Amino acid sequence: MSKSGFRHPNRVAALRSLIQEQEIDGMLISDPHNRRYLSGFIGTAGYLFITEAEAVLATDFRYTEQAADQATGFQVSKIQGRLSEWFPTLLGDLDIKSLGFESDNLTVSGLKTFEDALAEREIEVALEPKSGDTAKIRAIKDQGEIQLLQKAIDIGDAAFEETAANLTPGMTEKEAAWEFEKAIRERGAECLSFDTIVANGPNAARPHHQTGDTKLQEGQTIVFDCGATYQGYCSDLTRTVILGEADKEVARIYNIVLEAQEVAIENVTSGITGGEADAIARKIIDEAGYADNFGHSLGHGLGLQVHEEPNVGPRGTTPLEDGMPFTIEPGIYLPGWGGVRIEDVVVLENGRARVLSHAAKMRF
Amino acid sequence: MSKSGFRHPNRVAALRSLIQEQEIDGMLISDPHNRRYLSGFIGTAGYLFITEAEAVLATDFRYTEQAADQATGFQVSKIQGRLSEWFPTLLGDLDIKSLGFESDNLTVSGLKTFEDALAEREIEVALEPKSGDTAKIRAIKDQGEIQLLQKAIDIGDAAFEETAANLTPGMTEKEAAWEFEKAIRERGAECLSFDTIVANGPNAARPHHQTGDTKLQEGQTIVFDCGATYQGYCSDLTRTVILGEADKEVARIYNIVLEAQEVAIENVTSGITGGEADAIARKIIDEAGYADNFGHSLGHGLGLQVHEEPNVGPRGTTPLEDGMPFTIEPGIYLPGWGGVRIEDVVVLENGRARVLSHAAKMRF
């Protein structure tokens, strides 16, 4: 069995440190994003078993070849027959008496299947629920990850700018969203990182508006929230667009949100908590009289998932650290009128935020 | 609270029968497809609580308006504050002492959150794992569902035929898949029902080939497995295409698969099990000498998910019934050479299979 030569040795080492701290013999990784993150294997089925000394990727016949290719350093174990056969045998081979599992991923039925397999063979292994370990490791990105994230962001930025340039009154929200999707795909993205939100006028008052058949109109705010996935990494961008003339009220509210965003980008530093970062932007919106109209978090971490650690909202207690990318996306939402949200991705480096998003913003 | 006027009264009634049989007071539905199926609500967050007398959809502020619109007959309960506040209160209001939950959907952490909420308020409610009840109800489709499925299939058929007409040697598998995706979207599909498989030549020997940069070539089998989602319903179609001339060996193997498919369509009847249906096609492939080269099931049910009940494979013990749509997709896979798979969707009506897929097949 391989003990070195991992595609991502630091990630496996970080998980092993947590395994040691928690006094378990190993971890069963079932979450697909964590499986990919730790091993490099991008197939859609399989389990990782990681102990201090060993690292095994168990998958079925469809994926064993691909797994051997991608999950360098992992021993690939072919799943054959019933779970009650391969699972206890594998635990025996790895000398595991206590196995952590990802309780945020494994279903109640899934856990029971593993427990029954052990009971059937009369093997005593403690299965211990664990939550958030790999998520915590994933919050801080390495240089390779930042490069992939930047590529996803660049694709999203270019696709948004192309789409925005072609928005016209009368086009529906759905048509606009589809133009964006085609544009990211033609630039090499695998897929959207989430369903594109295009919200025109009063629809923009709902941060999670479901893109529909409403036609874009001149003079109203159009919130365009969109992202692309590139080699697994997710971009996330929001721009607020106005077709034709923006009246004074639109420009005034837009500028409050823009100021809140720019001041937050300027002032977030490594060491403050997500909650403290959120408060920087929220103070500006509160003081402008819109305390009740910014009903979501300032931002969120992103990477292999479009929402991941750290929490950059009022309840965020995790200190922000160098190497963490996250969004900064204040907004103001006024029922019946519309909304404004402006979102960039930043990464903390040498204690300060570097902006990764480069799509143009409107200026009034 | 509403006791009638459901969007889908028969579905709720069927679940209530199962609740009664199992001697529990109610079911907590957390699976998003089951939530949609039972209530008509298509938002992405929320729980159903269904008892003999009551039906509640609990969701957060983002979705309450949409829920009231879509989930006719359900009382919409706005989730506010902590789970330990709203969950025990709701169970009290509904007079639930024993609550089934979907163990195939709820994670171990999710269950613990519910259990902790009850413990914090010192409330004794038995949370009982249940598996597969709604899935069983979903296997038989009503007329409205068959219409939506037919529409999804029609979109997929038309998009496939347009794409197939434009396939040329030198085009990559990925490019061909993207042409199909654009074609379904331009016809009103929401999205793909699964990642399109385009597998050229030797790649086609793997039933689950990951569509890549291989170029399409003349004379080789190209397996094209594709589907569209329309109003939630999933189509699924496979055609094997040959560009240019098919040599005798290609035509011979193709015709074995086609015969296996046609004979299965002709002979499946309501009342036989999925396993017996599978055996009809498998016998023909076995007798042609390819017993070891048809390494997957004959088919599967489909609806709101692309794979659902019934199991139409060697281990399928469920009797097939009128109103069940499922795929019939035999194949032969020869490592190094390629593969052939041909797939249609059928629905059982008056004891026999009616074919819903109409995309042209090659004939030799």
C-alpha cells in the first residue's frame, strides 16, 4: 500500500492530524467533494478509508481504472459482492477498530447498512459520527486551487460581460440566463456552479428569485447572479445592471451598496471573524437607513462547492485566514421596487483581500 | 388546516394508507423529489408533515409565498428561529407521538438535530426510520405524469435526431453532447436529466463512459445516451449510431441487440417481475454467445428521477404493473472493440408495453 506519492499530500496529512487528535483509527470519507479533494479521484462513486498508515479508495468495477489513474498514492480496492463481505474485510486489513464517518453526508440508511455488515460478521468496530473536519481543511486553498478558482472566475466574468452587452428590453430572464450558460460552456466550463438568478425590477427584491419569464425592462434594477464550474471549482458573481437611464433613486441605492462592498473589500483583514467582516458592510447599509433590507450574509467561502467554509455572515465566528477565498456581496432589497446586489470573490493574502473578480460594474 | 383540495389528492391518500398500516402518527418527508411529488411545491427547501388528518409544508421565508401558491391543500408553516423551537411546537400542534422519517434521505447529523430538538424540550416522540414508501407510490404514474414524461421524451427525441443528423467524423464526444444539450434547452427543457454519454469506438465498451475529447470516427459504434428534464420529468434515450459504412460485424452485433430489445418490448406484460422482463432480452443475448457482455440491467423506472422504481434487472422482484413507465435497454459490450445499446421508454397499459420513445433507429 502506498504511504506517499499522493496527488495532494498536504490535504491527506491535514486529515491524518485530525484523525490523531480525535483518537480514532481512521476516517471513512463518503462525501463526493471531500473524496475528490483528498484523493484527486473525480468519479461519482466510491469511499475513502484513511488511517495514519494507509489510504484506500474503494470503488466498483466501473471506476477502478479511472481511480488508479487519478488517485495517486491511494490503494484502489475493487468493491465486489455484498457490503457485508468487502467492508469488514477491508477494516480487518487496515486494522481499524474505531472508524469515523461523515455524519453530514451519510444517511441513516447508509449508516445502518455499514452497521449491519459488521453485525452480520460479528465484528466490533465503533462507527463514530464526525462533522466538518474536511470542510475546515478545505476552507484554506492552496495555490493550485486558487488558480483553478481564478480560471472559473475568469470564464464567468467574460461570459457575464458578453451576456450583459447583449441584454435588451423584452428579453426574458430565462433567455438572459441561457445566454450566460451558453457563454460559459463555450469557454470550457463544465457547468453552471448554481442556477443563474436573473431578477428584473420587483423580482429583484427577492434575493433568491427563481428566474422566469418576466421581461427585462428599462430603468429597473436587474440583479444577475451567476457562476461557472471549471475543473470542479465554482465561481460566483453578481452584478446589478440597468438598461437605459437609471433614475436618481436607483443610482442612490446602487451607490450605497457599492460603497458597502468597496469598504468591506478594503477593510477585511486576516484574523477578524466572518461576523466582523459582515459588520463592516452592514454598518454602512444600516446607517443609510436600510438596516432591514439586507437580509442575508455578506458572503461565503467557495471552492469545490459554491457555498463552503468560512461563514462570512453575522453568525460567523471562524477567524478569516490567509488563503481563504470568499465572496463579498452586500445588497439592499425593497419589496415592490427591486433590489441591488454586487458581488466579487476575494482571497486573503498577506493579511488583505485581493479581488479575483474582474467583471465591470456600472458606475453612476 | 386543509384536509382536501390537494393538488395531487391520490398521492397524499396513498401515503396516508401506508402511514395507517405502519401504525405511526405521521411522516416527515425531507426528500426533495418526494416533497414535490406529494405537494406540488417545487422550491428547494422545506419539510412535509403528513398525518391522517393534516398536511403541513414547513419552509423558510424565502419560499412561503411560492409554497402557498404551489402546494394547494397543504398548510404552509413558516420556519422561524431554531429547530428546537418550531419542530416540537409543530409536532404538538399536529398531535404526533410517533413520526416516520425517510432514512434514505435524512443524514445522521440531520436526524440528530431533530432528536436534540426534542430532547431539549423534553418531548417524547418516537422518530422511526422508514424506507421506500413514497418511492413505491411513485412507480405507478397518473395520466398527468405520463403526459409530462411524454413531453420530456419528445424533446429528447427531437434534440437527438437534430444532433445525430449533424454528427461528423472529427467532432469530439463532448462537442456532440453539447449540441444535444443546446437542442433540448432550445426546446424548453429545464436541463439534462443526466450527463450525456457519447462514447465512440472502444469507449463504447464501457456502459458508463465519461464523455471526453475522443473524436468520432467512421465505421465505429457510437453509443449516444441522453435525456431531458421537462417540468421535473426525466427522459432517457440511447441510440447507437455509425457514421459511414457499418461492416458486417457491427451490423451483426447491432441486430442482436435490436432483436433483444424488440422482443422484450413485444413480450413484457403486466404481472411479470422486473427480473422476468430482464430475462426475456438476456436470453437472446446469451444464446447469441454474449452472456458475459451485457453487464447491466435491462432497464429501470423513471419519472421525477431518471432512475427510480421499479427495478427491471436480474434482481427485480417487484411485479410490473399498468401505469409503470420504464426503460428497455439491452446492450453488448466488447472490450477494445466497442459497444451497442438501444434504449426506449415504454409504459404498461392494458397489460402490454406502449413505446413512448420515437427517435429513429438505424436499420441494417
